[in-house]
Amino acid sequence: MKEDRELCQLNLLNQALQNNNFADFFRNIKYEWSERVRSPIEDLLAKQREDLFTLMGSAYVSIYQQQLLELSQMSEEELRNICNSLNWTEELDGDKVILKPKCVCVNGEAEKMAASDKSVDDSLYPIAVLIDELKNEDVQLRLNSIKKLSTIALALGEERTRSELIPFLTETIYDEDEVLLALADQLGNFTSLVGGPEYAMYLIPPLESLATVEETVVRDKAVESLRTVAAEHSAQDLEIHVVPTLQRLVSGDWFTSRTSACGLFSVCYPRVTQPVKSELRANFRKLCQDETPMVRRAAANKLGEFAKVVETEYLKSDLIPNFVQLAQDDQDSVRLLAVEACVSIAQLLPQDDVEHLVLPTLRQCASDSSWRVRYMVAEKFVDLQKAVGPEITRVDLVPAFQYLLKDAEAEVRAAVATKVKDFCANLDKANQVQIILSSILPYVRDLVSDPNPHVKSALASVIMGLSPMLGAYQTVEQLLPLFLIQLKDECPEVRLNIISNLDCVNDVIGIQQLSQSLLPAIVELAEDSKWRVRLAIIEYMPALAGQLGQEFFDQKLRGLCMGWLNDHVYAIREAATLNMKKLVEQFGAPWAEQAIIPMILVMSRNKNYLHRMTCLFCLNVLAEVCGTDITTKLLLPTVLLLAADPVANVRFNVAKTLQKISPFLEASVIDSQVKPTLDKLNADTDVDVKHFAAQAIAGIAAA
């Protein structure tokens, strides 16, 4: 658990570094780091503080001490020591300390400002530097400048950020999309830098401009930031500042502003007065009827979200007519998004209203002329099922599900096939088995022999999950014949998906009834020409071994597992070594000593050096599960023998192996056998062998 928290903290640091966000970095580095990462973290902290003071020294003529303390998360004494080493000076402004970095000459606006008027306000200097960097031809420099906006705003203070920095940014929104995207992202977190929620309205003008640009990702990020900023407004400020912005976007001449407007309704609606709510519903209706398909698509995309905040009576009177209209749109890209809204609306209405207001449209979508719309219905089918309840599912959704299972388009059949297990699991328990046997299985049987391999593969990934629902008798009678057909399918993905889900059947009827059919399927997959298929079956082998038992495994499958160690693809050999470890965990060290270790040790004498290296890789992992006795008696002598191998790659892997297995050896063995061998390797003529030998010697000494 502690390691997970530390990983999360490291991820926060990484994000701060990528965004050049000093404030987030110094805030998140305050953490009780473990011993293994403390040293690099301290080095990183020192480097970031150096970068921060380099930035301050080059960009600012003065900065309040308190602001720099808050930014860098340093103590006053630490800050004073650094300032003294950099020859920074201090001045008092009342009871506040102002730090003045040593003057650094720069080009452009900043230089002109300093040269033209020595009496100019020093604190304008950051804006001048920002202007310089934003005018630079180098996109990366402009991007870095935008990412440092929070630092600049902190230096300027809240009032000057509102009065100078934000207007400057609003007036200069013209740049590469990458720079505008970074600006939209930064402004969403700027509320505290302009003085808090009561001044959040100052951020709306630049974000409104960004919400109208042509590039979609910039608009989306601007809308996301606008939603964040809008949520921080008081209800009164929301009506005064955000709602007019929304209305301007709705009535914009260019479609980009109208698409952006769709994302703001749900955040504004719950907190405004009734007259304004009425206007917002009218505006949303206007967007649903817009002449531009992109706008109608954006409205359909946000319809479900908006429905969740609208009162039920207005949901019925205003939004459902919009939903019906969008579901009948002449553009299939609009109709398919209406399917998503259907789920949200169905969850909000009583069952009677769902039946009368939503189901007619849903039936229409399930038989839509466009396969993309039907595909979306298939994707959302289980969500729709949960929303409408068991009775409507039985009467209306089961026939729709059957219709989709025999759809003319393979993409639709594949999508709905993946939902078979979940759809059946959510049926009313009283009628579940009867509905599956009479209404679902006949269509599933057809899909087992579908001409499209993607459909068969999708079905194979879920069909085993029906076993627990049907019970032992029906599984044997109804499902077992289908499993046997799929285990013989010509498509390797189908066979693989059946094998990967055997645990479902094993829990119900045991695996023995499938074992004779399993073996040919496993052998074919193990020898498949596609190495990724071979890799996948290796990953399932430990689970299969546990289900089939040690005796069956030794007779039929052990040879396959040994064969993978000699595969010509490295990824297969690597996976096969890990597979050996898992098999030993499954069957125990005594089994390993008798069944597989002798066969692995033979590989150490193979003429191909790759096989000798694979032997070392196996010994690495087996030492962890075989214990001290077997490691000392059987594994170590072979490793020591390979120390004299003519191939340098083998010799330096011996050094690495000795370091890895040393924790499983007694101290006397390490002193008498391991260290002399490493000393010999440390004097090797090959530089890589010497390097890894020295590394192993140091590692064992430190253990």
C-alpha cells in the first residue's frame, strides 16, 4: 500500500515536471520518501531549486520573499543562504521583505525597458520577458513560457495578474495549437492566482476566445477550464458573468463557438434562477436544431449530461422532444450519440414514462439503417438494460438483443456478442435460465459458426461465463458441444479465448470432460506461426496446469513448456522462463527437482549460446522458488561451470546470475565458491564481463 502511494506521488512529480509547474513540484515533493528513492529525489529537488532561482534571476528584478517561500517550500534560513550565495539583495516594503536578484541582461522588450527608462517600475519586468518569449520564433520557447504562467502570476501578485497579465493573454491569443492548448489548460487552474472565486470572472474572456478556435482539442480544453472556473463562481456571479458568455457562444456566427456552448449548460443550469433556466433550455433546444451537423452532434453528446440536472417535468416537456429529434437526425453521427443520451434519460424516468417516452426511440435505433447506430446500441445494451429494469428487458430488450445477434454487419454482431454474458447475468433471476435457453442460446449457436473470425473470437471470450448461470446439467447438455466446436476452430484467437476462460467451466463441471479436446487445441496454439499467439498460451499454462493436474501435465504438456525455452523469439523464451517459475510454485520444489531442472541443466551444454543463456535465465527465477538446498546442490554448479564459457555474453550473465541467486545461498558457499568466480570474471578481458562482475561483487557485499 505504501509503495502504491509513493508511486502516485512520483507520478504527481512527473506531471509537474512535464508542465514546468514549480508550485506543484515543490508542494508534492514534501513526502516521506522510502530509502531507495530518497537520494535521487534529493538530487532532483536541488536541481529544481537551481532552475527556479535561475528563472527568477533572469526574469524578475524583484519578488516578495513570502511569495518565493510559498513557491519553493523552503524555510527562511534556507532561502537566505541561497540568496546570499547568489548575491541577491533585500529591501523592506513596510513589513514585507523584497528580494532583488542580481541583474541579468536579456534581449528584446526587457532590454528596451531597462535601457529606455531606469525609473520604470521594476515589477513590469516579468511581463516584458513574457512578451519577449511569446514573440520568439521557437514554438518550444513559447510553449515553455505559457507553462510558466503560474510562476509569473505569483511573482506579479493577484491585482497585477488581473489588470495586466490576463488582458495581455486575452489580446494575444494567436499561436500554434500546442501553445493554445497549454494556455487553456493553465487558465483552468488560475483562480487562486487572480484572487480567488470572487475574481474568477477575469478568466472568462481569454477562455471564451479559446473556446472559439478551430482546433477541437483546444476548444475542448478551454470548455473544460471554463467549466472548472464556472463552478467556482457564486450563484450571483454565475448569472452575471458566465451565463452571458454561454449565450454569446450560442449565438456565435461560427459553428466552433456553438459546439463549445453545449458543454456549459450542465454546469450553469442547477445554480441559476427559474427565468434563466427557461432561457437555457430554449438555447439548448436551438442548438439541437442547429443547421450545422457538428453543433447537433455536440448537443447530442451533452444531452444526457444536461438531462441529469434538469427537473423531471422539463425533462419530459423540453429535452425528450430534443432527444427524439436527434435520434431521427439525417446524420448517423448525430443519431449514434443520441443512443448514449438514451441511457441517461432512461435512468432518470419512472418505468411507465420510459416505456412511453424512450422505448419507441430505442427500438428505432436498434433497427437503424446505419450500422454505426446499431453498433452503438450494442455497445450500450447492458447499460440500457440496467436503466429500464427487468420487465421492460424481458418484453422489449430481449427481442432487440436477438435482432442485433443476427445483424447483417459483422462489427455489430461482434459488439453484441461481447455483451452476451453481462446481458444474461442481469436478467431477472426468476426467469434467467428459461430466457437464456429459449431466447439467447439459439442465436449464440449460430454465432459459434459465424463466417467472421472477429465475431467468433468475441463470443469465445464470454461464452464460458454462461456456465455458472445455467448450472452443471445445462452446461453439459447445451454449452459443452459449443465449447468443443470452438476448441477446434481454425481461428487461433477463438481457441485461445476459450482456453483463457476455462476456470468458469472448471468451477461448474470440472475440466476433465474437456481435457481430450483441450490437448490438440493447446498443441496447435503452442506451435502457431504467430509468436503473440504462442506467448498468450504460455501465460495461461500455469492456470491450465492447476486445473488439469500434475499427472496430465507431465504426460501431455511438460514437453511443450520445455520446447518454448528453445523458441527463436526472445519474448517467448523469456515468458517460458517465468512460466517455469509459476509451475514450480504450483507443483512444488520436489517436482521441479525431478521433472524440469535436469532438462534445464542439459541446455547449459548446448552448442547454441542463446540456449546456454536461457538456461541461466531459468536458474535465476528457479532459485527464488526452489530454496537453498536445491540452489546450492543443483543450480549453482551449472552457473559456475558457465563462468568459463567462450562467449562473453554468457559470462557476464553468469555474473548477473550469481548476484541474483546469492540471497538463496549460505554465506560459506558465497565465500568459497561465488566470490572466487566473480574475482576471476572481474579480471576478464571483456569490458562488459568486468563491469557486471564488479557490479555483482559490490551488490553481494552490500547485501
